[in-house]
Amino acid sequence: MGEKTNLFIKKSGIAGRGIVRISNDAARKIGIKSGENTEIWKGKKWIIVKATADKLIEKNEISLRADDMKKLNAKEGEKVTVSKHIPMKTVAKKKVKSLKKTGKIAKEKIKKGAKKLSKKLKRKIRTKK
């Protein structure tokens, strides 16, 4: 999975919002392909946008559109943190898988413990007779 990286904002000449352009190197480092969602953080404010890998963008820059810059309360030249967006559905699936595995392990331990206890009780009952 990718990681976080800090990039400097370069204002895009294209109006609108929802798409950013980053260098191919930054995209590889973050672990995304063109068209995938990214999270962009500036302080406590953040947005989720589609990223396009572009060889014309400098290695340490991100091209943000004006409306996205406004949402982040950011200006050209400021630093933002960029990471791959992992949907909650994916996180939930991994957690459920982990819990199922934990549940199976617990079930097996309980069965083993119950068998041992059953054997002990049977021995005690036989010795009392």
C-alpha cells in the first residue's frame, strides 16, 4: 500500500474542482494510478479528488484547481499532504475477515477446553463409583 507525501501547491489554469495532477514519481510513491481517488490534507481540512499522473508536473508539486484550493483554504506554494484514499468498504471488509479468523481460533480453543473438561469430569465420576 502507498504512503503519505508532502507536495507544494501549484494553481491549475483549469477552472472547477475534483481533479488534481501530480507527477508520475509522486503517484508511484503514494501507490495510485491515474483516475484513482486521493486524499489531500492541509491542517484539519481535507478533500477527496481524482488524481491524474502527469509528467509535466514537477516531482514535489501538485496542481490543484481553484475551487479545491478554496475548500482547503490554501494558496499557491503552500504544502499539502497527499495520500491514497482507502474506501471505508475496503477497511470494513479487512476488519470482518480478521474478526472471522479470530472467531474461528477462539471456537477451536473453546472446543479443546471443553473436551479436556469433559474428560476430567468423566474420570472424577468413575473414581467416585
